[in-house]
Amino acid sequence: MNKNQKRTIIIGLIIITAAVVIWLISGGEIFTKTQVLIEKKDELFGTTYKEWQNKFIWGLDLTLIISGVTVLVSGILFFIFKKKGRDEKPS
Amino acid sequence: MKNLVKVTFIVLFFTTLGHAQGFDVKATGVQTFSFADQSSRNQAAFHSTTPFEEINGLTTQIEGKVTFDVIDFANTLKGQFTIPVASLKTGIEKMEKDLRSSSWLDAEKYPTITFKITKATNVQKISPNKLSADVIGDFTLHGVTKEITTKDTVTYLDENEMTRARMPGDLLGILSSFDIQLSDFNVEHLLLGKRVSNDIQIKVNLVGTNKF
């Protein structure tokens, strides 16, 4: 493995790890959400009701998409750098 | 004298019984409340839980009317509510699209969910303006109608300065909860019981006015 290939793998792993960590910190939801339900109080009736609030929640689906794209791009770059490495080898 | 006491007692007993079945409020006679809410305050929340996934959803597009005699809620309650299937939201775009599709609730073929009240039973007075009741009615979902029983708390607020800030007229607050089984309404899917529970818990929170 040449330097560029190693760099590609490390960067790829960093991106995938970051995606997984962000997913876990965000609550480990299966699906990415753009709105969440919050509870509000109805002072007149003394009851609670729910309201939608715009909030982005990172889900496992987004983590898998990012990881998949990273693996694909890393794989292509790995192959390109392997070829370049072979071409640049002194005879 | 003994007979007079007996008759008085019987009259008082039935009067009390009658009042226990209704509200002690300023309004009298038959009242009709409309629940056409423009501020998204009226809502029905649904909940499904499986080991794999928890789904919480909400619709704020509920319309309907109820009519009852203020002092005889139990025997005079009638009404109907409708919800557009397309208004059900879960916060997850793909899930909402699936929910409307022909694989699940088929919004195109069965665009509305309806609940038609037929009677109220087990009416208990919690306070002069608050009753609890089991409300029985016909629930229609996915083209299938089934009789269900909902557990309700109904609060009557006479019009005052505070209620006028919300809406004109007397206000009626309804809190209702019930469960349904999707399979009872011909909803069939491979994921039913796995990602989506067959048992759906529904909670309804409505405020209506008699000035509309």
C-alpha cells in the first residue's frame, strides 16, 4: 500500500466513525427526522397537547448512506492510487 | 305524611340522577359544538411500539360536531368527526408517504377516517363542568366500519374573558383515548407486527365552540 492509499483508508474510516458517533449522540434513531413532537400546556383546560417543532435528528439511514458513499469513493480512490503507485515505481 | 316523604325522596333521587348525567353550567337545553379549528390545536396522536421501532404521529386536521342536552349528556350525545388520511404526520417523510400508499391506509381510495358517535355510557360527574364517559361509536378506517368504545373526559367552559381570548362562545374540551387493531380494518402488510404494531394507541384532544 502506498502513502495515498493509506491516507484514503484513514480518511474514509474517520468519516464513517464520525457518522456513527454523530448518529449515537443524536439518540440512535433508525430514521432521520426533520420534525419532532413537543408537549405544550393548555392553560385554559389544564391539559397537554402536542406540537410539531422543526428539528433535524440524524438517523441510522443517513449514517448508512454516508458510510456507503465513503466506502465507494474510498474504494475508487484506493484503486486509482494503486494504479498511480504502480506507474510511478522506478524500473 | 309518610307517603309525602316517600314521594319527595323519589323525586329528589331522580332529579339528582338526572343532574349526575349532565353539566351544571349557565347554558341550558341542547347545545351543538363545532370543532373546526384553524390553529392546529385540535389533534389526534397515534402511537405504535414494537421491539424494532417506535412510531409517534399526529394529525391536526380534525373536523366535527357534537350535540347534547346540557343536563342529559348521557342520553342525548350525538356527533361525528372526520380526519383526512393524508394529514397523518410522523416527522419522517418516507414513512408518511408509505402510510398514504395503497400498501397501508390507501389515502387515494379511502381518503378519510371517521368516527360517528352513537351513545355515551358510564357517565360520571367529576365536577360541575366536567364529566367522564365511555363514548361508543362507529369508527371507519380503510373502508371498514367497526364499533369502538372510547374513554373520554369532557369539560364545559361557560364563555368568559379567558375563553373569549381563545374563541367566542362556550367551549367544550374533549380528551379521548382508545386502541385499534389495524388488522380489524383490513390493513395487511409484511411489516405489521414487526416494524409497525397491530395495536395502535390513539389519543384525541379537541376544543370546540358553540358559536360558529
